[in-house]
Amino acid sequence: MTVTANSVQGAALSSEPEVTPAVLIERAKAMVPGLVARQRETEERTYYAEDTHRAFRDAGFYRITVPKRYGGYEFGFDTFLQIAMILCRACPSTGWMYCLGAAHSLFAGSMFEEKAQAEIFSQGDFIAPLVNAPYGTARRAADGGWILNGVWRYCSGAPYATHLIGNTVIEGENGGPPRQLLFIAPRDQWEMLDDWGGQIGLKGSGSHSIRITDGHIPSHFALEVNFEEITVTGGTPGRKLHEHPQYGGAPASSMALEGAHIAVGMCQGALDAYTELMFSRTTIFPPFPPRAEDPDFQLWFGQASGMIDAAETLVRATAQRWQELARQPLGAFTPEEDVRIALLCREATDLAWRAVDEIIQPTAGSASTREGERLERIWRDLSTGRTHVSSAVLLTTVANRGFAQLRLHNAREVGNT
């Protein structure tokens, strides 16, 4: 089954004067059967197909959080996250690639000044992997811009990306800790390497490496800042530029929300596959009824469903909390709130994962682990997703310590007043 623009029940953007978040969500749901059917093909290609990309483009999925002043919809980030979760439920690789490529119009629209944004969003659609790890180097160009060199790994969304948002180290620093540079590099300044697809899972997530060789960007495409130290308590360029307050929200927690919605969507897909088995497979004991009629399988199904539903409820509520904080006056979205949201995302992810790891996968049966089975693919994708440094390391160590330090410091300050 091919995913086409027709399958989203709408024409191209140019002939659609009115688009709402509800319309976009329905378009995503209409694409689900085609995405499920093409999972093997997507893995073999290592990214979703050109016609799927066109369907996403014509549906408006790449403009959800692009600011209105540059031709985007400027819809709430929660709309984007719901669509990402729907796509991940259908095909984890496709949903991962879409989410981690298209989400960062929110970051670009928040953190860069007006001159940069006018150029960055000149194409309307915006797809940009964001790599936190500081790969490569940067040095000053004669015109005041920057010359970039290096290879940036795990650039999910690279096949159709318009830009790369990366971090690097500034050359020529004498003494002291190295200074970091956060930059946006347009597509004509880099090349995508053919180095993705050999992993256990997420083989079709388009997470290729990007190489820059003497790439040149203007000075306003770069910020001399460590990503981990970004704070929005004093405001952001985007908050001043755009009507929607979400462009003043904290970026670290917004990215944790991306990961949590991806994970919950994958686990919902696992439950969908498990549901099919409830009707297509029987028990091993006479009179061999369908699993759907067996008390034990009913118990397991109910428990797993409850855990995944609870995880979805938590991520949706957390996304709303993120947007509420962004709407409040300057100073409300504190570093403590930023980390708190990230930790809530971690708990939601863990809850959904346990439903698959402890219930669905063990009781589905070994036949479901055959290559090509939907549950086998989702299991591989989930397992690979769990190795992402954010969920496996940062949210289990740095975030815990950081939150404790902030919370205890603030508690001490309150006690001393």
C-alpha cells in the first residue's frame, strides 16, 4: 500500500485556506495502514520513501511549529507530538525519523534572532536533525562567519533535511575549558553519509551521519553557548518575535517530550500487534480457545493496556504542563521545571516499556519473534531506542542529580526567607 497525498483526504497546502490541528491529526491517522504495510521496505531503504515524504509535506506536517510570519501554522507543540506518536505507532522508524527531523522548527524559532530565522525558514517547510554532542570543530571565517569541519552522527531525518542543527568546539582556545558553538548549517553546506541501517532496530529511521568539509555559515547562524546551559528564564528571541508563547519554552524538556511520545507510540503499536494475536492465536490447552477468551491472556492484556494508557496520559499531561509554563510570565519556566518535565517523560517511557518488556513480549510467544513479524520489528526498534544517550544515560544520571540539586537549593532558600 502506497502512502500518497490522496490518503490524507486533502489537497496540497496551496489550495487549503483552512487547516486545523484536528485536521492534521486525522490526516496522520489516515496514513497508518500504509505505513504499517511498508515497514520492511522502509528498513531496507533506511529511511521512509519519497512519496511518504511528499505526503507528509502536502499534509503540512513539516510546518506545524514553523512560525506564522514565515509561512508556518504555528500550532501548539502538543499537536506535533500527537502526530509523531500516531506515526510511531504505525511504523517506529518512520515516526522516529519524522519527529526528530521536523520537531526542531520549535527550537530554531525560539533561540535564533530575527535575521537568522528569516533565512532559516525561507523555504516554509523545515526539517533539521539536532545533534547535542559536540562533534567536529569551528573556526572564524574572514567575513566574521564560521568555517565548520567534522562528522555529526545520528542525524535522524537527514535524508530529507533542509538544515542541520549541531554542536561543535571552537578551535584555537588557549587554556580553560573548550568553548562550544551551536549552529545551523543549510543543506548546501553538508553531505549525508550512507552509513545507516546496520543496527538491530530503527533501521529505517534515517539516522545517517552528516559530514561538513570547510562548510561556511554566517555569524547569525551560530550561538556561542553550551546546549546544556541554555535557560529561558530571561526570555528568548522567539518569545519576542512570535505570537505563540511556546517559542519561549525550555528546549531540553521539549526534546524529552519528543522522546517520550516516540516511545509511547511504539508501545501502542506493540499493543496493537498483541491485540491481533489475541484473535489469531489460540491457547496451548484444550479446548484451544482464542487467546481473547482465555482468562490469563485477558489479565495480561488488561494490565499491559492500563500501563500504556497511563503512560500516554502522563505524556499528554506533561506536554500541557510544558505549554502552560511557556505561557506564564518570564521567569516561570525555571531550570527546575525544565528538568522536572524531563523526569516525568522518563517515567512515562519506563512505564510503557515495562508493559512491552514484562508482559507483551514474554506472553506473545516465540512465533512473534520471527523476522518480519510486526511485534519482532517493534521489539527491535524499542530496544534500540532505549540505547539513546538521553534516555539511557542523561535522564537516569545527570537529570536526577540536577533536579535534586535545584530542588534542594530552592528548598533551602525558601527556608531561609
